[in-house]
Amino acid sequence: MPIAPGAKLPDATLSESTQFGDACPLPPTKFNAAEAAAGKKIVIFGLPGAYTPTCSGKHVPGYLEAHDQLKAKGVDEIWCVAVNDGFVMAAWGKDQKALGKIRFLGDGSAELTKKLGLDLDLTAGGMGIRMQRCSLLVDNGVIKQVNVEQPSKFEVSDAATMLKQLG
């Protein structure tokens, strides 16, 4: 079962790279998700993987387009989390022209994904363990909203739904 509203965002290590060398992102910095969420209102959208069709064509572009509206509703940060490494997430964020507006965070070991109860076994399709497509609203480390998509759907984790939920 996915984590429920009222629960605290779990302690888990994520990685992020925002600096680039000549050929690729510089080594990612690791940080604790729960500590990074303290004192902030954060929208997290999770997805099966970087460079996948719905993630690249709809999910990230929707949150990028809604960036200013989310900020106007008091959101401090927008996190995109996937079971990829920090290098891949940084390169993808750069390709999406979203770095600086959305934090692209790698959950390479699926630690946060599993602690949230949002792991999805896509091994049969060659992708391994991934995060279910979802969105979360976290306020000062407490999860206020959880939206989890049904398989192969993109209906409740989009930016428009989150904007409605923020009021």
C-alpha cells in the first residue's frame, strides 16, 4: 500500500547534480529527503524513469508549465523523482530545459520509492524496480496528498490535479 496522508516523508537518500562538465553532469550530491523537506512545502512527482515517453512528453512538461502557478500557491520546491541515478536525472532535466525550476532527483537504490510503498516491478519489461507514476504534496515533512496512477494511466498525478488540490 502506498503511504497515506498524515505520514512523514521517510528518511531516504536521494542524489542530485546541477553542475555540468564538458561531457556530462558532475558527480551528484547525496542528501536526506526528510531533512530537505523540513520547513518547506514541496510537490513531488514520481515516475517510472527518465527519458520515457509519458514522463518526457507529458509529466515533466506539465509541471514545468505550472511552475509559476505552483509557486503562487506557496510551493517552495518541485521535485521530480525516479529510480535512476543522479547523472541521468541531471542530463534529463537539462534536456527538458527544466533545471532550476524542477529538482531532478535520483533514487538509484529505490530507497525512497520502497519506503513510500510506490515500487513497481517492471523487470519483465527490462526496466527493473521503478516508481509508480504519482504525485505527493509534502508540507514541513508531512505528506498531505497522495495521487497514484493506475497502470498505464496519466490522470491524477499531473500538475493540473495538484493545482486543484492546492485550492
